[in-house]
Amino acid sequence: MVWSKPPESLVIGPNLPAGGWDDASNADQIVMEKLSSQHRDFLANANKLLMVDDPPIICIGPQWKLMLREDSWILLAPYLTREALDAFHKIALEVLSEDDPQYELRPEESWAASIHKKVLKHSLQLRVGPIDVLKKIYNVGN
């Protein structure tokens, strides 16, 4: 897999913990810029990776997702730097500690949270990534 070795692995590696994101979301873009200091360069390179055999990522509209999560971790973990892991730690805290604004509504109105614009800032794809990473870390430790 061409993407599992430098220089491609150095492009994907820092973004590995995200797992996925919605590039139409400003909040997701900010997080991805924190993970990869040059998010726009990353996107340009990621678009190239969509064309290789057995691509590590897929993109449907603005939504990106890392494929082969287990294989990707095995192949790309050696390219994760301390800086990338520290950035992930900060981002995981930011994304996962966000208060859900739907709870600002009365219970009988919570079903209409999106109409009232009471939605989480980050996409579901981006919130799932850190949870998966934390589960992997927990399982390795036990």
C-alpha cells in the first residue's frame, strides 16, 4: 500500500486520530488544522490518495472518512509524532467535552433542536474518531 510509507504516510499520520470529518463544518476544519498544520495542503494530498489502489480514505461530498481503521493504525502508528499525539489530546478534550446545546431546550422541544440551531459544533464523524482512539488505548492497556 503506497500510502503506508513516506511521504504519503507523513500526510495521513497526523490526521489518523480524527477518523473522519466534515469539511463543510468550520469547527471540523479548525480541528483538522490543529492536527495538520497545513490542512489545505493535506486536502490536496488526500485528494491524490483517493486515486490510488486500495485508498486509505474516502470522500463523499464534504465528508471524509478513514477506511481500514485497524490496518491504518498498524501501518501508520510509527509515523505519529509526540506533537501529533499532543494535538490529538487537546482536540479530544475540546470535541468530547462540548456541551450539547439541545439540552438548553425544554424536553418537549428537543426533537426540534436542529430547527432551533441547537446542534453540536463538530460533525458526528469527528466526534466518533477520538472515541475510537480512546477505546483502542484502553483495550491495549487491559
